[in-house]
Amino acid sequence: MNLQSEQIQTLNKIMEAIDEKAAQYKEERFGMREAQSEAQKKLLLDLIDTAMQLAKEINPNPLDVMDDLNRLHSQIANMR
């Protein structure tokens, strides 16, 4: 397997984790204590940032994935 294939496979796994964590965070954040909510939010935002960095290394750039990640990052960052 070449580097590009490995990067795409890794990005797909990270995207699965992001989808799962984002759905869980959106559903459960009101029941969490503030410290726990902030920790989960930071973890999710860091995971999104990692996915963005990896997506930037793939050529051609997966622009649709990058747009989705940017949109999700903004949504999560603005949640209270």
C-alpha cells in the first residue's frame, strides 16, 4: 500500500471517529458537567484539526471533506 492510500485510509478512520464523537457530544453535552463538556469539546476540536492536517497532505486535496471539517469545527467551537 502506498503512502497516499494509507493517508486516505487513516483519514477515513478519523472521520468515522469524528462522526461518532460529534453526534455523542451534541446529544449529551447538556447532561455533562461544564468541565467534562469542555474537555470533550476540546478533544473533538483537536481530532478535527488532526483530520484537516492529514487532508491537506493528500493530493489532490479532498475539498469536500475539508469543507465538512471546517463547517463542523465552527459548529462545535460555537456550542455552549
